[in-house]
Amino acid sequence: MKLSEFQRAVSDEFGAGYGQALMTDLVLADLGNRTPKEAIAVGLPPRDVWIALCKETGVPPSQWYGAGKPAPKR
């Protein structure tokens, strides 16, 4: 999963505003007690961050489709 795919998945699932709040405010034990933003900054794979974020926020596995979702055609 590319960083741009991760960012799009967060925005699609949570909305732009709430998604950004989760990125900076939600501390995830699965990411070493880091926020998603901190985890990305230290080099954790975006897919791992996406899955941890989905698990913590109760997103059903059937909606984890954002991982690897291709960019929309223009």
C-alpha cells in the first residue's frame, strides 16, 4: 500500500476532518503506542498502520478494502 492509497483510504472511511483527527490524536498500542501519523513518520508500512487503525476504530474487516485501493481514473 502506497502512502497516497493510505491517505485516500483514511479519508474515504472516516472523512477528511475526522480522519485527520484520528491520524494525530489516536494512540494505537499495535503501533508501539504511536499515533498513525507518528507511525508513518518512523517508517512503519502504511498498510500496517491502516489495519491497526481499522481494528482500533471498529471498522469491519469487510471494509478494510481501502488497503491497496487504486487511484480513481480521471
